[in-house]
Amino acid sequence: MKQQSQERQERILQFLGAFTRENGYPPTVREIGRELGIESTSLVSFYLTQLEKQGRIRRDPAISRGIRLVSPWTLPEAHTAQGEVVSIPYLGTIVAGAPLNVEALSGEETIEINRALFGRNLDALFALTVKGDSMIDALIHDGDLVILRQQERVENGEMAAVWLVGREETTLKRVYYEGRQIRLQPANPTMEPIYAPADEVHIQGKVVMVVRRLS
Amino acid sequence: MKQQSQERQERILQFLGAFTRENGYPPTVREIGRELGIESTSLVSFYLTQLEKQGRIRRDPAISRGIRLVSPWTLPEAHTAQGEVVSIPYLGTIVAGAPLNVEALSGEETIEINRALFGRNLDALFALTVKGDSMIDALIHDGDLVILRQQERVENGEMAAVWLVGREETTLKRVYYEGRQIRLQPANPTMEPIYAPADEVHIQGKVVMVVRRLS
DNA sequence: GTTGACACAGAACAAATGTTCGATTATAAT
DNA sequence: ATTATAATCGAACATTTGTTCTGTGTCAAC
């Protein structure tokens, strides 16, 4: 009896996740009951109360569809609900011959990635797809997705998207402040750094993530 | 009047997205009305019907919270609803000294990434975090997230996670079948390939994505 | 054999929720 | 000035939905 109860609770969790992903909203108590062949809403409610006590789900009381999974990722301190994602503005492509169009940040296109992949600071993130091989010296290939945080200054050694006024070129490099000059160090150690006067280097965002698709 | 109507519809879309991300379920007609200061549920319903006609949202009729955004990404042929993600089993870490534990695929931990980042085939995906520098010859660093598709054979040149029986080592390399041998080519061109008998090379999954966090 | 706990069922109820209807107001067109 | 259309409102209604209550059956412990 108890084992069947456990199995049913596991099935509820699976159904809850699948239903929510498939429909864009969680199921109702009656929909869960129909899926599991349980005719009694009080029993479903009883199971959900158990799962809530175990920390497996979270319920908002007395509102419709107020059930959601709690699914911790590998970081113990960063509990995220399954499906809890960051919605990041997607600005199109990044090419070498133009500065980033960060004015498009309020556009409608976004990309969703699991929140747990990010650190604490989720402000001012935006995403672009790399077009062409001009970022290869950053070990970033054509088609990679790059996620940046909009900031005009980075710490020494951090990778940033920089617009080089003199060259009329956007590039992704590690930035080192050296007096009145900035050294832009390719991630590929076989390549030479670029030196430019600090006022000709416009930092447009710090690279916080690269997503490479291989096929 | 018409302009206010347009503005209100835009605000509804923004609220719908934000509310759904924040709560795990969409808002009701009345919650939308409260947010916009509209006291009449029939007007909210009217607006939602307009948005549905424009293809901006999708509604499931006569059920609670049956509203979701339609938000195409950059691929015109792959329409995905905002927040529509792929839930991929997360198996922990990949280390050099052990084969991948793909038996854990039915475990509970998952990671969600925007569906549009993937190709058509979503079967048998799983994710691991790289631990240590042993994959550096694949240009994959400690802490990177690697997403693989569970398959025992790859096309020539594709990158795979392989378990080398002779060396008792998991490695990520491009795989080339050469007669009775397999050549395992590091992604880093400065490094030498490994040659091994085909029966000592167990392919455990094809690498389809790498996610690198830079801070 | 008795008792208590647990799982389960059905019904009832209250609240939440979506839809429809008739009416009013504002605006644009004639 | 009149008419038509669009936007808006409030009320009512039907349905959906979550919760509570009472009762029954099963099983384990005593």
C-alpha cells in the first residue's frame, strides 16, 4: 500500500513536469487524478500535500494550477524550480565590422537558459550569435551563442566584447589595463595581443557564457 | 483610444511573460485586469482574443490560466513558445578516470535549455559538468557543461565522449574510423591524436553542445 | 480479536475563473 | 448633426477548481 503510494507520488512528479512543459501551465488536481486513475480529488490533494512536505513541489494555496516542481541542480545553495529559467534578450548576430546593437535590448526576442547556469548577478544580460570566423582568436566559432553582461568596464583578464574605434572592429578578447593603453589578449595563446589607446577601446559587454553547438 | 488599446495589449504580453516566469503558471483574466487597472473581465477577454487573432498568444478555451505567449526565435521554421525549454537529464560530473554513468539517466536532476538551441533530434540527451583539466585537449575546460546524445557510433569527425578500455580513461575527441583502428583527434590542433583498436574504444555519447561559463 | 494508522473514496461546498450579454461612452466617418 | 464602429463596463452565469468533511476498507501492531 505504502509502496504504491510512493510510486504514485513519483508518477505525479513526472506528470507535473511533463504536463507543464507540454502545455505552458501546470495541471489541476483533477487532471493529475485523471492521469493516475485516481478518482478522488481528496487523495490527489493528500499526495500533493505529502510531496509539498517533502520539499518536492511548491503549492500556492487555493488558486488554480498553483503547483510547481522544485528541482535542485548541482549547486546545493541555488535551488531552482524545474523550468525556472532566465529570459535573456537575444540581439541577433555579432559580426566583426560593427559595434553591438545594444539599443535592441528591449526587443522581443529572448532566449531561455536554466537559471542555475548563471551566477548571482542576472542584470543586463544579452545574447548574440557569432557570425563568421572573426572571433576564432577568442576560440569562439561561427554559430556559437555568446551571452554578455552590459558593462563598460571589466576586471583585468576578463573577456569582453570590445569595439576598436581605430580598426572599426568588434572583437572578443581578454582585457588588461596597462597605463594609458589596453592590451587585448586573444584566448588562443598562439596569437599576438593587440595594444590600443584606452580611449579607442569601447567595452560593450563582458562575456559570461559561451554556448557551442556541435551539430 | 485605439493607441491605448494597442499599448494595453503590449503591456498584457509583457505581463504574461513576466508573470509566467516568476510564478511557474500563467495569470488569470482577472489577474491581468488587476495589473493593467482594467476592472472589466470582458475587456481583458476582448484584448486576449485580439492577441490570439494576431498570433501573439495561444489560448486553451474555458480552462483556468489557459494562456501562453507565442514567441518565435531566430529560426523561422522552429517556432517555440517563450519559455519552451528542453529538459535534459543531468548526470553530475564527467571525469577522466571513469566511464560515464548513463544508467543515471532516469535520475531526477535535469537542466533546462531553450529548445531552439537544439536541432530536430531531442532524443537521448544528457548533460554533465567537466571536472578537472583532463578534457583541455578537447578545448573543454574545467567547469564546462557538456551535452551529449546517447549513441554508440558517430560519424567521422564528430566529437564524442569515448571510454578507452586500455587506458581506463574517458576523453572527448573527434572520432575517425580507420580500418580496424580508431583515430581520436584532439580538437586542439597542437596535440597528437590517439590511435586505438576499435574494440577498445567505447563511444558513450556524441557531444552536441558545450556551455562555458566565464565567471 | 481489537485497535490505530493509513490509504482511499465520494460528496459537498466555497472560491476561482472564463464567457456571454446588454448597455454606455468615445471616436471616426459620412 | 447623424450614424456606425470600436472600446469599455458591469453584471450574471456556467464551469472549473481546490479544500474540507465524513465514511470505508486494509493492514500492522498489540
